[in-house]
Amino acid sequence: MKICTIVGLPGSGKTTAIEAIRGLGLVVTMGDVVRNEAKKRNLEPSGNIIGKIAKELREKEGPGIIAKKCVDLIKNKNEEVIIVDGVRSISEVNVFRKFWKFPIIAVVVKEEERFKRLFERGRSDDPKNIDDLKERDKREIQFGLKEVIKIADYKIRNDSTIQDLKKKTRKLVLGIIKSY
């Protein structure tokens, strides 16, 4: 089993990068673990609620709990390639690296561009104003996402077109799979 992750701050283009490689393997989204927890609690999966649940899970069960739940899901899959979406901390990286090589690919982009993309995207958990965005960034950074981006094995600069990002991502991931 070959497993890697794509990380990035909100609005970096991480979802677009993952779209480019979706056909290469199964995508396991860590946020789905948290969204499923919100559903169990009959809560609307807004950005604020998702953030609170993620924080609560980590406080009660440890910083690697969401990764541990994903490992359990992955072990039951019969896939050659798995891409993990949503790693937020070194603790989570360490959970995955107990089982697999787990290379990290970071999608990076200028802050102004991230803000613009998030406001235009309009997902239910996207920020509605600049204060919401700053709060979301703060939460992601507190989880440890900046450290994960810093230690990434590969970085993709998303400073061009969507097609360029997809092309760069696909080429990189194909190379990682081949040399895994």
C-alpha cells in the first residue's frame, strides 16, 4: 500500500490538487471523520462547529486521534494507492508514519490569493468574512499545520492556473508512486 498526503492552508488549492490525482487511488479525507461526528450529534457542519469538534476530539483523545481513526479506515481498504486529505499536525504525520512511508506534499500560495479564493468558493464551512477567515487560519495553525507544511517532502507553488496546478500535482504524485 502506497500512502501520501497533500496539505495546505485553507484556500491554497489543496482540493484542486487532489482532484487532479483522484483517479490514481482512493482519497481518504480526515475532515470526514469530524463531519461524521457532527452528524452523530445532529449538528450543522459549519466551519465553526467542525472546528470545535476537531479541537474537542483532540483534547479528549489526543492530538493524533483523527489520524488514528483514518488508519483504521485505511487498513480495511484494499487499495494500492491512498491519498490522505486533511493532515493538520506533526502528531498526525507520526501516526501515519508508524505504518507507512507517508510522503508529505504541500500546496503553497500567497496569503492574499488564499483569502480571495475562499471568499469566492462558498462552501458551507468557508469563512463568511475576514474575521472568520482569520479565526480559521488561527485554528489550523494551532493544530500544527504550518509545521507540517514546513517539513513537507515536496512543495508545489500554486501561483499560476488551475490546469498548471493539476499538471504539476499529477506529475509529482506519479513520480512518488513509481519510486515508493
